[in-house]
Amino acid sequence: MKTRILSAIIMLAISIPLLIIGKLPFAIFVTIVGVCGLFELLHIREEKKKIPFLLKIFAYLLVLFFILYNRNGNDFTYYLDYRVIAFIIFFFLSPMVFINDRKKYNANDALFLIGATTFIGLAFHLLLQIRNYSIFYIVYLFLITIFTDIFAMEIGKRIGKTKMAPDISPNKTWEGSIGGMIMGTFVASTFYITIINNNISIVKLIFLTLCLSAVAQLGDLVFSSIKRYYGKKDFSHLIPGHGGVLDRLDSIIFVMLAFIVIFGII
């Protein structure tokens, strides 16, 4: 427990000042974290099957490109040349022919690399975009995930009886999930209406925040499902007491993706 608390303090001491500063320092920090996230996905994949070295290098370069592309933008519009997308697909699929060994590299490997690099790259790029738009939106989204997670765990421990997804996450319960959604929505909505916009319809705000809280738990379960598939408890041991980058950011990644979809409404 002491290790977990110490790690949390160190993470906050590093991330909060950089979040406040924004601009290039925050972009560098987000890029490093994003690369660590890709490392965890590739590493957990290689527990079952090795990925050719050169293709891993290209995957890292691709994630760097996705994260830093138009890093100063804040309009939530991701402009990407179709020629670049075509090149990415071509580059990951073509090696199947030249390697000519399905045990070393096949269609599943290629699609995994395309999906993993694009997913991680876009997710952390969104983190930069939302921060550029307003630091308060980042705080709002993190409040949703943090308080949803805390209260879902605590309420689940005390009154949880109905298992939510026992094969994926044995400790999660519907009672905890509902409690987490209520408290996460209450705290985040209070912050939103106090700091960001007090003219928004309270009913609309509560409904949309409740949806984002549900998405936060969905993200947690999706990433847990990935870990279960590969027989792992954590994505890595990068953060003592917490696991890896993706263990800590699984919920916020999904919340950011959902937030961009509903941003025009909220």
C-alpha cells in the first residue's frame, strides 16, 4: 500500500505541473506516456508471439506521428492525409509476402499492429487536443473517471453482490457500478457547472456525464478483457503498485473518445 501511495504522489507531482504548463512540455510528457502505452500493448502481445523488430520500430514511429501531428490544434478535427493511411496499411500488410512465413508474421499480426498504433496514437493525440482547448475539460474528464472508479470499488466492496462481468473482472459488481456512476456524475457535473459553464441544462449535463461515467467503466472492462486474453494481471510493472500506463489510463482513453463524439452537444 505504501508503494502504491508513493507512486501516486510521484505521478501527480509530475503530471499536474505539466498539465498546467501545457504546450511543448506537456506534449513531450504525453508522447512519452503514449510510447509507453504502445510498448505495453506490443509487449503483452509478444507473450504469445514475437513481432519482427523492424515492424515494431515502425509502430513506435507511427505513434509518434499520430500524437504530435498538429499538436497545437484545438478544434477536435483530425486531418490526416489518406496517402498516409494507405502507406500505413500497405507497410504493415506487405511484409506478410516478403517474410513468407505465417509463424513469424501473418494477417493477425498486421491487423494488430495497425489497430494498436492507430488506437494509441489517436487516444494520446486527443489528450493534447483537449488540453489545448481547455485545461478545465481535462479536469472534468479525469474527475469522471477517478470518482467513478473510487466509488465503484468502495461501494462494491460494501454492498456489491451482483457480479458484472465475472470472467473479465471478478470483483466488479452492478451495485458498485451504479454507485460509481452516481458519484462520478455528481462530482464532475458540479465541477462543470461551477467552473466551465453554468448556463448549460442541468438535465442534459447530468445525462451526458452519466454516459461518460458508464463509458469509463466500459473502457476498464475492455482493457481488462485484453489482459485476461493474454493471461496477465497488469499490462506492465512500470508504475510500482499500479501496474502499467494502460492500467491507469484505460478509462480516460475511452472517456476522451466518447467526449469527442458528444462535444458538440455538451
